[in-house]
Amino acid sequence: MAQLLKLIPRETTPGALAHDVAAKYGRERRYLIRMLQEIQSTYGYLPQEALRVIANELRIPLTEVLTVATFYHQFRLEKPGEFIIMLCMGTACHLRGNAANYEFLRTYLGIKPGRSTTSDGVFSVEKARCFGCCSLAPVVMVVSRDGSYRKLYGGVTPAKLRRIIAEHRAKLAKKR
Amino acid sequence: MGDDGSWNLMSRCCGKCWHSLEYPCRNYIRCRTEGPLCHDDQRCRTLRSERVRYIKEGPNGYRIKVPLASCSIAAGAKEVLDAVKEVVESLGIPSDAVKTVGCTGLCYLDPWLELKAPGMPAALYGNVKPAEVEGILKKYFIENDVSGAYAISERTGKARGEGDVPTLSELDVWRLQVRYVSRNCGVVNPESIEDYIAYGGYRGLDRALRMSPEEVIEEVKKSGLRGRGGAGFPTWLKWRICRNQPSKEKYVIVNADEGDPGAFMNRLLAESDPHRVLEGLIIAGYAVGATKGFIFVRAEKPLMAERLQKAVEEARKHGILGKNILGRGFDFDVEVILSAGAFVCGEETALIAAIEGRATPRQRPPYPAVVGLWGKPTVINNVETLAHVATLMAEGWESFAAYGTERSKGTKMFCVTGAVKRTGAYEVPIGTTLRTLVEKIAGGVKEGRKLKAVQIGGPSGGCVPAHLLDTPIDYESLRDAGAIMGSGGIVVMDDTACMVDVARYFTSFIVAESCGKCFPCRIGTKILYDTLTKITEGKGTLEDLEILESVGRVVRDASLCALGGTAPNPVLSTLRHFRDEYLAHIIDKKCPAGVCTKLLKYRINPDKCVGCGTCAKHCPAGAISKDEKSGKYVIDQEKCVKCGTCVTICPVNAVVKEV
Ligand SMILES: Cc1cc2nc3c(=O)[nH]c(=O)nc-3n(C[C@H](O)[C@H](O)[C@H](O)COP(=O)(O)O)c2cc1C
Ligand code: FES
């Protein structure tokens, strides 16, 4: 019977995934960051359930997991859009107009104050740190939720942002 | 054998070679290029020398180099590569003449192409578009004409049109550089260990392993190398302290968490020549007596992580990592760890915390060289520091100490970005003046603009005003000018930059990055930020300047780690050199550079407006509407988000920015 049960693939909920990931790293506290990285690479963010399971598996308080999850920029606690538009907020990009681009993009996409994702869940707009491509400033990187697709754009202006949005809307339509 | 089963330099020449991973030959590295060394056979010797020639010169002297690094890829290098591959064979050029390399640091040329045919000088083409590739290749390879090239990168051979095209080594951008640690960037294929070895790679390790660890430390001491990650601590001393610890377990870590905005030389170096960094790490491990090394690399720079990972795997495959390295009884392995991204992780104790799965830095001393990763003695070095170690171990300390000043030897890579004509990463001897770097090498600011300041050292650094541009770049002189060397990011600002906004920008960065463990940094930087915001909104008072100065000093002196300790530098240095701009914001309520949005207004000049409505259509905020009476458009100041779209889009230039 136990053998049979093993054959039935367990539905991968965030909790089940977290369980497997914790087991993979021997439930060792020091691999916490890597566990979170692995969960995020599947979901594009850290689902609450997964965090709770990780805390349980490692036998540490949930706050400790949250401390790490909120400390590092890489981690998201909310589900992002299909595409995440990351605007570099590095020095060169700041001086060349990414602050205005950011304001433009949020207004253009109609993202509500306090949120970072459009209401249809297609785009998220985030501030990012220097990508190290400062010679192309201002720089924007578009990544898909699971991180499998990423594309960098240099010399970005509001007009170029419109084109980038259109390009990715079309991409999504094709996929669907 | 190579990955595809063909013979390459890493393979054995014949059955007489007895090298194996279990019983490694001590001359393995030298043998790759000079071999065979254990037996004498002309055929084997020719096999090796022919292969080295093939790698360096390409098949029959044909070579097409395309740079694949993050920045050139973003600028379209992959499309250029595809275009090259499409036409190369139809031109009668062997397809293996196409070689992907890293980045030379001449970012303003991205994406570039370098072409070489037998009997012709190598020619460099800048800002290549995929559609132009076929034309460029035809002109060079078929018509033997180099006109249209950016520069000739070598002085052999003859071609038409040569007279109009300068030689790279005549141009300031190249002539004034010393390519010591970056010599391979844009030259070797970063994904091939064979390439690295053909260009003399792992010779430094080979030489180090023939010495005792003490002798290695002594060699580094004689070179005068100081850490390139910011603080400039003597590398040998850090190693010596760690070596002298009695612990059996020790670690060495490459700090590849490059987080300074505007600094990308570590990324460039590790993406273009990853084996050099790895080689330096192995030498460091040998010198301090470590058994394990870590490469801590930022997740936001995925290609750098990928290439370093690949270098580690290749080195392991060939016994350059692992047990009994090069038959010298030294065991060492390396693990690549992806940083989850936080600026403070570049700080040594925070970096250790991150590898241990925690957050936040701790008080020093004890320094990591005494109590580090998992409580064991640990040496942490910057990417460039270790690449220098590999180079100087191969060439001898004299080659390094030949450059630089009395107190700071060698060369350093700097990234010059912002308002200059030629952005890029340049390597110069320490002690070169900022003027040489910014005006000669990077070409100065664009026509019609005036250089205002040079920001050096990122969020921990300061702004050096234009009149101090003759300051030599060394640790001490920069400190006196109110800046720091930092990791080497230099952002040039012209008269369109507002210095109060710059100070506010860096402070906002620190507020976001402060880990919050100690209150002087957590609360102090927030006070600085709020005060600066007040000033940029035109609500500042003269008293605020005193607040900035006194709080700045507290944050500097009382913070737990160097993040807070250096955080007020951008504020204090701009206050020192650009007080008049602060006063303009406070007293006149004006931002002279027209940057601070709260102090500026966009207005449509009704005399010029033709009523076409383009601006209203493109305004993301819906702030522009038609005034029915006059038929002209007007901007609703309440709704305007000051993105400036209307200025750029108006066909008759009717929109004006009022400061
Ligand atoms: C907030 C902060 C960020 C830092 N970021 C980096 C970094 O990105 N890369 C780096 O090599 N050193 C960084 N450092 C300096 C390191 O703490 C350390 O001094 C350096 O890695 C030592 O290597 P070196 O002796 O080879 O320079 C940072 C320091 C601080 C305080
Ligand atoms: S400042 Fe934007 S990429 Fe570096």
C-alpha cells in the first residue's frame, strides 16, 4: 500500500514543495536562503503556506523565516504579474531619467498606490538595483514570473516603455 | 578530449603522457602549451604549438570576435552574432573563425566586432547593427578595405583605407590605460579553460604551488597589493593573520556581490575572464591553508554567476580543483553561492551571515580573518584583488609594483558612466588623475555641457567638484577630497545634475539598504533623507543644513558597520563643495539644474501651441486638456507627474520646463 501511494504523484502545492525542498537540504538552518530561492524560482514569490512549512520543518519560529525573507531584495511575498518590469534605480539610471520613467509607467499602467501589479495581473513594476549595464542607462529589465525569460533594454524613454509593454502584451496573447 | 570528442590542449598528446586525475603531473599546466615535457616527440610538440596558434590566430588566420557579456548582449550582440553566423560561410570564411569573447570595457562601442584576416591588420567596428554585418564583413574580407572601422587594433598587414582609421593604441581611450588584470577581457572565450591556458592561464597557480605558502604571502607583500573592494587593506596582511590562526578549518571567499550602483568592473572581469578570479582564489586558499573556497555572487548579475560556475566545473574536471592539485598535495574545492541581494551583504560580516543563512552584520573585531564563516578563520577578498593575485603570481611581484604610487601599487579598474562621451570600464595605474580618466580616457562631458562633479565610491563615496579634478586617484588623496576609492565606480555629472538630488538619491539608497540592526544608521539616515526631501521640495530652512551636518557626523561615528559609517559621505561632501545649490533650494526655492520635480513646472506656451493634441494623447496622467475657448492645450499642475513626456513629444516645441 505504501508503495502504491508513492506512485501517485503528490499534488505540488506550495506546502508540499516547501516540504521537499527542506528535505533536499537536510532541514539545515544554514540553507534557509537557498530553500527560499528554490521556492521563489517555482512560484515567482514566496507563498505564505510555503514559509510556514519551512519554519515547521526547520523547527524555527516563522518570524525568523520572515526576517530573512523580508531582508533580502530578491524575495517577494506577493504574487507578481506575468511580467515583472524592473527599472534600475542605480546612479547612472537615476541621473538619466529612470525616476520619471517609473512614475510614467505606473501611471500608464494604472497601478494603484501601494500596489505594484496591474489589476489584470499581467505586469508588475518594481524598482531594481544596478544591473551593471550602466553604460546603457537608463536600463529596464523585463523578466517572466518564473524567471525563465529575461530581457534587458537600454536607453529607455516613455515612448520606448510603451513599445516594451505592447511587445509583451503581444507575447502573452500568442502564448495564450 | 574536448567536449565534442576532438583533440584540444587539455587532452594528452600521446600514450606516453601519464598524467591522470589520480596521479597528476606536476608540470600539467606548463605542458599544455610548451609540452610535452616528460618525453620528447616532435609530433606531440607540433600538435600543441599548432593548437595554441589556432586558438590565438583562428583557423588559417581568420578571426571574427563577437563580445558576449551582459552589457553587449543588452545592446544587441546576440543578434549580431546570429547575423555573422548566417553570412560567414558564404564569404568563404571557415565557420570556426567566429569566436565569442568577453567585454573589452569599451562599452560605448557595444556591440562591437573585431575582424582579422591573414595579411590584414585586425579591425574593430563599433555600434554594429545586425543589418550592417554582411556589408562590414564583405568590405573587410573581400575588398580588404578597413574604412568605416572604429580603429585598427593591431599594426600588422596591409589594407586599403587604413590612413583614415586610427590605431587603437594611438587613441587616448586605449593609450592611457594599462591592461594588467583586464588583459584577457575581450580576448579569450570566457567559457573555455583551454583558451585561458593558451593565454598563459593558471601559470600563477603553478608557480605558487612550487613555493611555500609563506613565500606566496611574501610575494604578495612585496607587490604592495591592497584590497580592491574598497577599504584598501593590505592583502598579504589579511592572509598572514588568517594563516597564523591555529584552526584546522579555514575558508576563503570571493566577494563578488558587487552592489555599488555605477560599478560593474567586477562583473565585467568575472564575465570576461572568470578563470583568473578562480585562480586567484585557489592561490589565496593555498596561502592561508584553507580547504574550501566560496564565490559569493549577486543573483542580479546572472551571467557572472553562470560563468564563474562554469569555470569551477571545468577546473574541477581537469584537476585544478579537487584533491592533490597539480600533484602538490594541496586539496581545495570551491562552491558558488548566489546572493539573495542586499547591499550590506558586500560587508564582510554580513556576507558571512548570508552564507550561513542569516541576515545582518556584526561588530568587528574580531575580524573574519580570526573568527569568520562558522566561527573559523576566513579571508574575504574582492574579485579584482584575486584576479591581480593570479596575474602577479604568474608574472612576479615586480610587474605589478612597476605601476602606481609610493603607497598604493599597481593598477585598478574603474567604471566611468554618467554624462561622458565614452562610458566604459578602464584600467589605469593608481595615481592617475581624475582628469586623465574622465576627460582624456572617457572623453569628458558632451558638447555644450559643463562638468560639475565626479561621484566616486558609490553610496559610501563622495562628490569631487570639477576644480579638484587634478586629484590623483589613490586611497589617501581621495579621502582628503571627501570621497573614497571604493570599488571603482565613477559617475560623472554635468550641469543637468542637481547635487541636492544626488545626495538625496544616495541617502534613499542607504535608507533602503540599512539592515536596521543599529539605530544610528537606521534612524540617522532616515532623518538625513527626510531633511533632504524637505529641501528638494522647497520647504527647507537654514537650520536643516546644521541638522544634516550634525546627524551626518553621528551616523558616521556611531554606526555598527561601514555601511552606516560611510553613509553620510555623499551628503557631507556635497554640503562641503556645493553649499550654494543647497542655498538656492532653501532661500530661492529653486532647483538650478531643473531636476527637483516639486520645484519645477511644465507649461505649454500658447503662442507656439498649434492645438494638435499629441501631448494630451501621450500624457500618462491625463493632465493635459484642451482649452475650448482658445483651442490650445493646458497642463493641470495638480495632476502632472512631471515625467517630461510632453516636452519630448511636442512637434513644435511648445512645452517649456520652468525652474
Ligand atoms: C556596505 C558595504 C558594501 C560592500 N560591498 C562590497 C562589494 O560589493 N564588493 C567587495 O569586494 N567589497 C565590498 N565591501 C568591502 C568588503 O567589506 C571587504 O572590505 C572587501 O571585500 C575585502 O576585499 P579586499 O581586501 O580584496 O578589498 C563592502 C563594504 C561595505 C561596508
Ligand atoms: S545604474 Fe542602472 S545599470 Fe547601473
